[in-house]
Amino acid sequence: MKMKIYSMVLLVLLLASHACNNKLDIEPTSSIDAGKGTQDVELVLLGAYAIMGSGVSQGFTDDIDGLYGANLIVIPDLLAADNYLTWTGSFTQYRNIVERNMVNTNNAAAETWRRAYACVNSANLVLANLSKADGDERTQFEAEARFIRGIIFFELVRLYAQQWVPGAANNQPGIPLPLQPTVTISGDVSIPRSTVAQVYTQVLEDLNFAKENLPEENGFRASTFTASGFLARVFLQRSEFSQALEEADRVITEGPYELAGSVEEIYNTGASPSTESIFETQQTDQNNAGQNNGALYGFYGCGGSPAGNGRGDINPDSTFYNQYEELDERRTELFYEGSCTKSGKLTTGKWKDPYSNYLVMRLTEMYLIRAECNFRLGTTTGGTPLEDVNLIRTRANATPLPTISLASILQERKLELAFEGFGIHDIRRTQGTIGSVAWNNPKLVLPIPLRELNVNTALEQNTGY
């Protein structure tokens, strides 16, 4: 018997939830008790948030960890490694990504797929059981579940499919779109890949629903402004600049965020978000991406303070480091020479604390989206592109630009958002190159994992694998 491709770990996930919370009554199939439905539905929802940030405590292997706790940030930058970063670690699955020499058994690609669909399945389980929750909770639970499903579909289609092309049909293979939960182990499943266009349609439906139905304040969970921030990302990835501008400007002008006073105040803030944090994943004693093998700190951290077991596997390239001005605090304060086994090698200080929440989205990105979209459209909504870029540069003690161009805005994105998971996505959407490798080269797309092809006979492999 084989397990459906998008829920290979569902029973493990639910059993872990049961062990930690003693709330879910697990039988051969999973169910939520109508008598205590609101609490149980919320527990499954919280489990989906947990998978996004980590994974070890949910029954996954320790060597490659979670989504926004590692791979959704690391892999896009590894794919754009040329003149940006070097990989000095021992994990061959990540080295093969840097070298663009992946195979369909690459474990990083397989684990990312597996965890992402486990997260989607948890969201779908919430959606399928909304009727068991109290009426006044249902809409928010639905909005949060659809937010989670929407952003995970978005991340998957960017990594496992060719880039959206403006003005084209975009009928290239995307990803499977399961919209119902799987709670049983069954035989062979035939779920084909939806087209890229179909995937984005679902992403926008989910995120727009979330935007309209989430509260303005929601603690560490998604808010209406978090949904707008991701909508801005989606529209920018599709080169739909008017829509991206509208969503980014909404976050800036209506959201409760302020730029941090210095670049150091943005990162490694423990459990207390900075003033510009829009969305981050919580790291707790029970659900933590960890210090070593499968976490951002493990990849980037290399001693320093607070001390930990980071390996310093990813080292910024000197050609990229030297693109910062000498007094730019993004250079002077956010890079350091490690003291781990990679002693003396340069690393980024953005992921220096293994006990801090992991930042996924922040206000500075919205300013950069607004600047780029205003420039491309010839508009000045909320501010001029030069004003928005110089606001960021001035905060970092970098010299304000006298004039602005598209090239200088995109360069500012590279400098400001470095090592935060934007590398390959920006290259592909702007149809750029990595050395001599074009944006639409098949080797910049992750392989569909072999084990998923073996389970789902309707899946089509990406070119080159």
C-alpha cells in the first residue's frame, strides 16, 4: 500500500499533535471531535504554523529541517550562488543545488516537497472541519488555513516549476493542487500537476480571502497585512506591478509597522519581533529548527554570540560583500568572521541566534516593492522611488543615491534582502542570468522527487531529470 503524495507524513504529524496535546482522537482515519471541535481545529491550525517554521518535533528527520526554518530560505539563494555565496558544508544534496547538478533523489528537494504538502494537508484538514468549530471562529480559521495553503503553494510553484511569464498562457506544468485533506493510507493515486496559471489562480484566491477576513492584529499568526505582504510578493513575481504596488503600499501606510532604528535591531531578536517584522515563525522548546543540521543557524551561524553549534556551511562571496560601501552598516554590523570549524570565514549575522524566531517578511521589503513598482509604472504612490530607496540606505548609514534607476533599485534589493531567500526568485522574474545560466534554464528548477513519482503515476517530471 502507498501513501498519497501530499500526505506521506500526515499520520505522523497527527500522532505528534496527539502526543503533545492529547486532543485528537486518532483511529485508522483522523477526525475532529464535534464536541470539542473549536479547540481541536485550532490545534491542527497551529500544527500547520509549526511545520512552516520547523519540523523535527513533527516526526521529520533531523538532518534536513523545515520550510521557513531552512529550505525555503536557503534553497533559493543556493540556486543563485555565483558571485553571491559559496557552499563549504558536507551535505551533498545542498552542494548539488549550488552546482546545479541535482538528481531526482536529491534529499533537500524531497524533504521540502514532503513537508510543504504535509503543511498544506493540515490546512486542508482545518478547512474540511470548519463546521465543527464555533460560528464566530470559523471565518478566521478558514482565512488562516487558506493563507497557509496559499503561501505554500506559492513557494512550491516557484521552486518546482518554470517561472510565470507575463502575457503568456503559462500552461507549463506547475504542482499538484490538493484542496481536500488526506487522512488514510490508500493505493496508487493519480493527481496530475496543475498548470502554473492554475496554481497562481488558487494562490490568489486563497490569499485574497485571507486578506479580506483576517484581523489587523493576530499575534504571531497571519493578519490581513501579512496576507497583503504575500500578495505583493505574488504580484511582483508575476510582473503585475500595479497590484503589487497597491498591496505593498497598504502594508506601509495602514499596517502597524515601523522601520527599525538600525539594521541590528531587525535580526536575532529572540521571541520579540522587531518593529518592522510582518511575519516570522516561532521557535520554541518543543518546535525549534535547532542549532545544527537542519536550520538557518546551522547553515549560516559560526560561533559568535550567543554561542551555538552552527557549522558556517554558507559563506558570502567576497565579490558580493565588496558591493557594500565600507561604512554601510549592513556590511559592518551584519557580517562577521566565524569561530566554528570554519573559523575565519565570512558569514552573515542575520541568522546568528538559534533561539530567535525566524523572520520571513519585513517592512523594508514592502518599501523596495513600492519603489520598483512606482519606477516601472512612472508613478509616485506613497513616495518616490528615490525617497523609498534612500530611506533604507540612510538607515544603514549608506550614501543616499542622487538619482534612481531600475538597476539601482534591484541592486538595493540584493544588498538589503541578502541571505533572506530572494536570490533565484528575483533572477527568474527579471529574466536575468547567473553567470552564463539563463533564468529559464531547467537546472534552476528542483526535480520532482522520485518517491513521489513512484507513488503518483500521473506526475510529470521536470525537464532534465
